[in-house]
Amino acid sequence: MSRRHRSAFTLIELLVVIAIIAILIGLLLPAVQKIREAAARTQCRNNLKQLGLACHNYQDVFKRMPHAVQLHRSVADPARLSQNFGPNWVVLILPYIEQEPLHRSVSGSIDQYMTNGNNGWRSIRGTELKLLR
């Protein structure tokens, strides 16, 4: 009797190949996670550098660092202090972090806040800036 020789994979061979692939994927996932963490760390470091450079550019133009927050003089009552917060340093450095159109849309009210309490700048408070993440 002559035997026929089949050229297909056996079930054992198939399971061994699947096991090898699973082990390789298991070894690869931690490496991918470390690369993602390193990329996120680098992006964060770059964002902090950009914020520092923006503050220095502001200082070059105005000869002082941006105010942490501007407070209007007309409100002296500490109970109303939360209503008194004006533009903060992030709003002031918008032109230096490539957000010139956003700054231009409220620049008039930013300039007028300290003299007449104009709160038009508050319209941009909810704007999410990728640089600040």
C-alpha cells in the first residue's frame, strides 16, 4: 500500500505558531508603552519650554513678566474677589504661543479691563489650548 503524504499543518504545529506569536506580542506591548510614555514626557517638556519662551518674549516687549492675574481696583470687598479676577498670564501671552487670532478677538477688553472693568475677555475662558495639556 502506498501512503499519501499531506502537506498541510497539523493542529499541534498551528497551536505552536499561535503561542509563539502571543509571546512576541506580549514582549512587544511593554516596549510600545515605554515609547508612548517617553513621547508624552518629551511633549510635556516641549510645552513647558514653549510657555517659558512665551513669557520671556512678553517680558522683552513689555519690560516685565506677565501678571499672574489682573485684579480691577474698583472691587475692594474680599467677598466679591471671585468676581474681580481679570485676565491672567495665559491670556496675556496668547500672541506668543501662536494664538494671535484668539488674543486679537478680545484684546480690546484685555486692554480696557484695568481702566473700566471690561469683561469681554472672559468669552475665551473655556477655550482649550493644546499647549496647556
